[in-house]
Amino acid sequence: MQDPIKTLFAECIQTQIAAADLLQEPLERAADLLVESLLHGRKVYCCGENLAHATSRHFAHIMLTGLSFERPPFPVTSLHADYGALQHERMFAQQIQAVGQASDVLLVFNASTRAPRVSAAMEAALSRQMLIIAITQEADNDISGLLGPDDVEIRIPTTNTARASEHLLQVSNMLCAVAEHRIFPQESDS
């Protein structure tokens, strides 16, 4: 009988190897979009479906406070998740309708197969001519169909929600690190 802990580590490693091969190009495109938007004074809003919303909050936090070095804050906001709201299915969409502007960016996180709240936010973003970066997993059924030609999808090569969740966090850290190093290259050298 195989050790269940070793099996979990093996799954993590296999997903890492597959991600390293498949995600470089979409990560590069997402970083380009993020950096260009920030350099042009646009805002970035982020949200996540269910537990992925914690990654959204983490991303907003490190973009505001810095990940690798001390720097000015980037204008990134994690949308508020009020699951007790009367229209909780539209909670993210309502916030995008209230504050989103053309060419702002909506960054969405989803580690599962369904994302009704995130999908509604994406529809609101599209109606405002916003750009979208979506970090999803292979079995995502809701998000991919809403992306346009200028949007970016980073599709984590797994259908396992736990492995996808781990990669959501990793990708959020990578995007922040790349943005910091591109916008403040002199700081990243020290």
C-alpha cells in the first residue's frame, strides 16, 4: 500500500511539472497586461469563487503592500464577498458595475468546475469594456467561454480542486513578483 502523504506530494509535483511546461506563455501575457494596465493608471479588481476568494484577497494584499521589497502600492482591490447579501450571486458583478471603468482589469480565480459569482462579475466587466485575466483549472465550465481575444486565461493543468487551489496562490505570487520587478527594476536588483 502506497503512503497517502507521498501520493499527495507526487500529485503536487506532477502538477508543478505540467504547469511549468504549459503556463509560461499565458503567465507572460497576463503579466504584460497587468503591468501595462498599472503603468497607465488603470485599476485592477479581483475576486474568486468560494475558497479561491482567499487567493483574491491575498493577491490584493501583496499588490498593495509589496511582496519582494518595499515599494508604493499598486491600485488593486479584492471585491467584497458578502455571502449573506440578498443577491449574493451578483455580489461581485454589482461592485464591478459600480466602480469598473473601460480598460481596468478584472482578475478572477477559480479552482473548481463552476463559478457563477465570478461569471456574473465577468459579464459586468465585459459590459464596461474591462480586460480579464482568469486563473482556472482544466474542468472549468463557466469562465473560459466569457473570455475575449484580449483577455488571458491561465488554465492550471489539473482537475483536482486542491492542486488547483495550490497553484492559484503560486500564480498570484508570480504575477505580483513579475509586476514588481518590471515596474521597479532598480529595486529588484538590490
